[in-house]
Amino acid sequence: MSDALKETVGRYGIWSVGMRSEDPSRRGELTEAAAELEELGYGALWLGGSSAVRNAVPLVEATSRITVGTSIQSIWQHEADDAAADLAELEATHPGRFVLGLGVAHARNTEQYRRPYSSLVSYLDALDKAGVPADRRVLAALGPKNLELARERSAGSIPYLVTADHTAKAREILGDSPLLAPELMVVLETDPTRARALAREALAMYLGLPNYTNNFLRAGFTEADLENGGSDRLIDALFAWGEDDAVRASIEAFHEAGADHVALQIIDGNSRETLPKEAWRRLASLLA
């Protein structure tokens, strides 16, 4: 099934917090945006932040091909039985259109956070018991243990805020078959000062989260790279920015490192709840 999933999601997708909204007044805006993303040729739409199966339903219903996934659904906020029931209902009406992206989120944001690895294993056990097939779920895996878990218990990994070098190491751990679909932030700005300023603004909240900073240190960055909003070296490894050729090259570096699919998040200085439609169009043209 991993090969089939790779084919359906294609090489590129969009990662968006704004597309996860449950506000009924925005439903038309969101479904129209999902339909346009499908027309633009993106293979997947990843609902960023703490999303859930229910956020995907209207987007799946409004489209015919694009895969919709959560990135991620927190194991602390949604019981496994409830997730399994929601997934089964969506799978019954729109088979193969949704992927359950799971993760342990962050201790700072989750009161019940404890023993994240063993809790994730228990959650997967519960999904197995509820009949959720491993090939309909992926894990937001950063470290080696979670990547091994993704290889053994899911269709693959959807790591967030990683470098091409991390992607290469993740591919070694996963092996050839599982899906590897890292997220990559894109700043469609050619001025280095402006591009890196936008990148640092987006990175700021993540530099206070040990899940990510520990991963950067494992990857060979230093404490100095994490100071003052992030060094140029860190920014340039985590963000695609610059002229069209430079953006394409940054994205392609992830594919060359072993990614099957790259989930692209537009960073433009606006709220992440907004939908950067013009940037999505420009990016699609750039990648065509």
C-alpha cells in the first residue's frame, strides 16, 4: 500500500494550518481552495497544527483526487477509538482519500504529556484493535526510535521542520518502501535580508520546543545556531527561499535525499490562518 500511497500523493503537496478550520462560515472558502489545489496539481493537502479527521471531511467531499491528511492529529487530544470510528466513516464514503497523520505534539502545549514513545505505541495498538490498517496512518517521526516505529507500524513518516540531511538519515532508517514526506517551509522572497527575517519570524516559536531543538542538535547544529532567531546556516537548511531556481533546488534537494513527497508550507509574514492562494499558484507554476 505504501507504493500506492506514494503514487496518489505525488511529489508535492501543500501544508496549511488555515485549511483545518472548523468555522462553518469558512466552509465555502476552504472547499473552493481545496478544489483549486487539486486543479493546480498538488497531490496532497496536509492539515497543519492540531487537526483531526473531521477537519478533512468537507475537503475530501469537495474534491475527487487530492489526498487529505492530518499533520498532525495529537494522540493526547483524540481517543484512538474515536479516531478509528471517524476514519472508518470517511473511508466508507471516500476510500483511499484520507491519511491519518499522528504525533505526540509537545509537552509545553499538552497537559497530559507523558512517556511519549510508549504512549504512541499504545495508541497504535488501540488503532490496530479498532481495525485501522497500518497503511492508512503515518507518523510525525523525528528521532530514530520513532522512525523505526513508523517503519514497522505505519505507512511511513511525515517529519516536520527538518533538513535534507535529516531526510537522508530518515530514509536509511525507514528503508525503501515506507512513504517519507517531510514538510518544508517556502519563502517566495528574493531579498536575503527580507527572506531570512520572515523565516526567523516563523521559526521563533519552534526554537522553544525541545522536540525540534534536540533534533537540530542531533543533526550537527550547535547551540549558537539556535540563538538570535537561528543562524543563517540553520535558516538556509530549513527554508526554501530566493529566486525560482533556488527554491526549486532547495525542494529538489529533499527528493534527492530520499523524500517521496514534500509538503510545502508558504511563509509570507501573514497569519498562518490565512490562505496564501496566489503563492500556491506561483509555487505550482514554479514546480511545473
